[in-house]
Amino acid sequence: MTALLTLTQALEAIAACSDDGQVWERHAWVHASDGDARQARFWLAGHDAADAEDAEGVHPFAAAHGLRHYLEGATFADVLSVQKRQQPFSTVDDYARALDHYSEEDAFLERPGLSMAYGDAPQEELARARTERLSPGLYAAFDLVLETVEPAQRKAAASLVAEIKALSVGEALAQVRALPLAVACNIDRAASAALQARFAAIGLPLQVTGYRSFPWQPIG
């Protein structure tokens, strides 16, 4: 992606990945203009961008827009993940402070008052986050529920549920008869799509509940 992004756009582009592995695959480096993160402009460079860098490691797009190597894409995501875990309702300004702190101190910004350094937010805050459809981690998460199965489809459904949940077919059949059935909870985007496709292949749609990365994003 060769485009200048605001901080909000950069946050959302990183969080649009399914997991840390996909961040690494897509975004080798985050380049940024000088100044604090809230006002900076960013470029998310893929691994192939290195092929166009000059002898000093500067890409033409970065040079044209006054950008510097800021953080590796995976490190950028780590900073966001730690901030999200400590403070699920973080604003763009909160993420900016966390990024500024890391770029200056080479250390994560610690939220005071937690039971352990860089630990999770208090349980009541985590519960409220789930109620308000925020994912537990940086990336979007999904719950999949099987709500209806026609009698003629129970055998096929039970076979698939048994495979997915590592149950005997008898145990799976009992669960299929006692709907609704939670097929998966808090799974990533790629896993959600794969499971939905497997159930759709035998004619069974799943009820999907999505959890967003950031509080300013729309629910749905």
C-alpha cells in the first residue's frame, strides 16, 4: 500500500489483519513523518518495498513525503495490543501516547493501578468491553452459533461438530439436538470465514456476532 495515512487510518489498517502473522506478511515497516504520532502521517510498507530503497535504505515514496523508518509492523502491532489489553476503551489519543512512549523509551506504556505490569484491564472493564462488542485483543473477533438444524441435517451437522470440537459423534449429536450450539468463541477473521464456509457447504448457516477492534468503529 503506497498511501499516506492518518494515525486513525494506520491503526485500522493494522487491526484489519486477522492476527500477528498476517501483520508480518503485509506490513514489514511502518514509516512516519516527524513529530508526535497524533499529528504524523504514516506509510505501511510491505516486504517488497525494500527492493526499491536506495543505498541508504530510503524508499522513494518515503523520501518524497519526508518519512522515516518508525517501527517494524509487528512491533507497531505489539504496542497497540498492549495498550488495548490494558485499556480496552483506548481512544486514538491514547494509542498515540503509547506509540510516542515506545518510540522514545523503547518500552511499552504501563497503565497505573493494574495488578501486574502490562496486565489485563480490570474484569469489570473487560466485561463492559464485551457487552459493547469490543474484541478482547487488537484484532476483530467472532462468535459463531448454530441456531437451527432440520432433523434430516442432524447427522451431517453432528459429524462436522464432532470434528471441529474434538467430540465423539454421539456427544456432538446430543449438542446438535440441544440448540443453540456455540461453535466457536473469540476466533479471528480468517478462522471465522473458514468455519462459516464449512457449515454453509452442508447447508447450515451460522449466526455470527462480531467484536470490533476499537470503540470508535461501528458495531456490526
